[in-house]
Amino acid sequence: MENLGEIYKVMICDMFDNICGLSNDNVMFYKSWKSNERHKSLGVRLKRSRFIIPRFRTFDIGERGVTSLSFLADLDKISAYLTNEPGPFNGLVHAFKTQKIEPGARYATKYFDFRLYKGGTIHFFPKNDDVIEKINLFVGKVRRWLPTDMEEANADFRTQYSQAETFKERYQTEFSKRSREGEHCLVYGLLQASEDRREEYEHAISALSDSVCKVQVDLGIHAGTALSYQSQEQLLLTAA
């Protein structure tokens, strides 16, 4: 019980990275609260309306099928943990175990609807923004992409975070101007590059970070600290 919080912290962050890493369509970028060497000034969150898992299998014999069901079980556990609704419920594992899942049909569970396509791609549709937003806020705060209290951030910071889907195409267009050959799109994998490949991806990560900042400046978005949270020294500088 003492380790339960840490266990879920690891589980939630691993689930977040797994979903982000499997499809670029799942990933939304924003300017982070704290810059760090690895991600520069980038924050990341999951798309709220839908996320995609390619090459999904639950019917294979052996480890691959078990791994897929484990993914569903972890997503059920995380959803219940973050919404503080423990106990039996109609989750994803229950749906796959009790129903014959037909390709193309849409199925409902407590937290997600889902649709499986031929070839193994599965689309998950959150029943509401609550679970996905709790995952995004949890990971964002753990990794210091978000402030502990969103009220610490000004309206522009909250706008570029909440409306990241709106700006993604513009980030992509700007990134295509700055990127080198082979650096084609906004890829979450760039931010997960292993230590021995960091130098290889350094230009792409910087170009991606600079693209987000440039688009926001062009749009008149200046993400930062809320005025009421500024230090006295910052207030004097602002007034000057």
C-alpha cells in the first residue's frame, strides 16, 4: 500500500509514452512550463477526442496476445485510479472477454468506446474529457511540463495547452521549414531518443521546439506566469 502511488505513477507515465509513441496522430505539442535539456521547451499531451493503437492483437496465442490484454487492463486500472472509482465496472478487458469483437463495429465500456479495424488497428474514444485530461495533467506535472496549479499560468499558457489540436498543423508547417531531410513530421519518438542517439536528434528536437515558439509568437500567444504569481521584481520590470 505504501508503494501504490509510485506504482501508479510509473504505470501512468509508461502508458502515456506507449500511446504517444505508437502514433503521431495521438500527440499534441505545447510550450512547457519548465524547459529542460531533453525536451527543450516542449510539453506533450494526448489527443482528447481519440487515440490510435496500431497492430493491436488480443486473439494471438502466446505473449503477444497477453501483452495486448495487459494494455487494456492497465488502461482500465489507470482510468479507475484517476477518477477514484475502484471496484468492478464494465471495462475494456471485460468487453473483449465477454463479447465477440467484430471489425468496424463500435463498442462501449465505462470510460472508452472503441472500434477495431481489420489489420489490427484499434481506435479508442474517451467517453468524456475527464480521464484523458487527468492523464495529461498527471504526466505534465510529473515531468514539469505543467505548473502544479494551472492558475499559476497566464491565460495564453492555458490557451496553447488546451487548444493544442488547433495549432498542430501550423507547428507542422513551420517544422517542415526548419527540419533537415528525413525529419518529416512531429514525432514523439524524437523526444524519447536514447542517450547514444541524442546528438543525432538534437537538430530535430531544437527545430521542433523553435517551431512551436515561432508559431505562438506569430499568433500573439505569450505563454508564461500569471500576473498574480509574478515576483515583486518581475512586476517592477513589467511596469518599467
